[in-house]
Amino acid sequence: MTEAEKSRDASATPRPSPPEALRALAEAEERRARAARETPPAARELGGRGGLDPARYGDWESKGIASDF
């Protein structure tokens, strides 16, 4: 077995995460959960054009005329 194969086999074994990394992941998850709770829901559009979002689907239809942008 060559040195490259040995190092590849050794790197395939997952190492346990250090406590600092686990703490950082827990803190990040807590921040995401807090942000999700504190962020107000998006306002609904009143009097919009309806249908699919043209910015997402790539065309705009107005009064029967479709245009690409």
C-alpha cells in the first residue's frame, strides 16, 4: 500500500468534532431559531398582477402580450 492510499484510508475515518466546534454549531442553531421567531412574516401583495412571478419564470404578461426580459 502506498503512502497516498494510507492517507486516503486514514482521512476516510470521521474524526470526532472538538467541543468548540459543537458549541459553535449549537450557538448558530440558536441564532437561526431566534431570527426565525423574531422575523415578521412577509406582507402579502394587495392588488398585484396574480399568476406566477415573472422575475422567477422569466417572462411578463400584461393585457395578453408576453415579453421576455
